[in-house]
Amino acid sequence: MNLNTKNAEHYFVVCIDNSDYPVALEKRKIYELIPDPGAEKHNQVRIIDESGEDYLYPANCFIPINLSKGVENAILRVA
């Protein structure tokens, strides 16, 4: 997954496919991604899911998104 790492402290993705993980992921929901180079080598990403914990999921379930600082701060406050 190609992330924009320019001055980013947090990374966010949107779920586009939850068919194998309907309890853990919601389609069209924004999730925080934790960079994990080891997982990326296996086409996986580390996501903080509905449980509030981070787990590995297939990278093709998500697309990266860039958020404005205000939106990012709002999401982090309610997380």
C-alpha cells in the first residue's frame, strides 16, 4: 500500500471490502493504519478495527486516504 508519508503522524484508510471480516470491519468506514513494513511485504496492513485493537488484514480491503488536519484531529478525538 503506497502511503503519503510526507510529515504524516497518522495514516488512514477506508474499507472497501469486508466480505471476509463482516464483524471486524465496516465497508466505507475510515480506519487508522499502523505502519508495519513486515506485514506490507505479505500484502497485509495493520489496522485498528472495531474491537479497538490492531490486527492484520489483506491490503486489498482498503484504500489510503488523505485527510485535512482538522478532520484527522476530529477522528482521533473520538477514537
